[in-house]
Amino acid sequence: MSFSLAAWVNKVCWSPSNNFSFVATHDSIISVLNHKENKKDTIYMNHSPATNIMPLSDTEILVVSYDRHIYRYKLEGEEW
């Protein structure tokens, strides 16, 4: 899988099953890469860029941002 990013990469991590990877960039976007289906989803954060991502499962992540808050994102249906 190959794709382009428009900002600096802050963090890359994988889900516990390795089926998904998460890429946080400095423009407050998290790209979610589904390696089984070879597709990319996008989470547009409405806060500071992510400094860290902790995958809890394939469908749930915790995000720490530069504003020193922790945010939870969960895939519900087709949307994060």
C-alpha cells in the first residue's frame, strides 16, 4: 500500500492484530490504513496534532495531542 501525505509524520503504529496501521500527521489528521482491504480512511481531528496513538483494538484508538488531552476514536459502521 502506498499513499501521499501533506504534512510531517508525528507517529506511526499498528493495531494489535496488525490488520490496521495509524499514521498521525502534523496537520491534525490520522490516516487509518486497512491492510486486509487495502484501503485508507481519514480521521480529521478538531484539536491539536497527535503526539502519540495507542491502539486498543482494530476499531478503537486513544490519541494524545499537543494540547495535553487524551481523545478516544472508535470506528462505528463506516465512520471514525
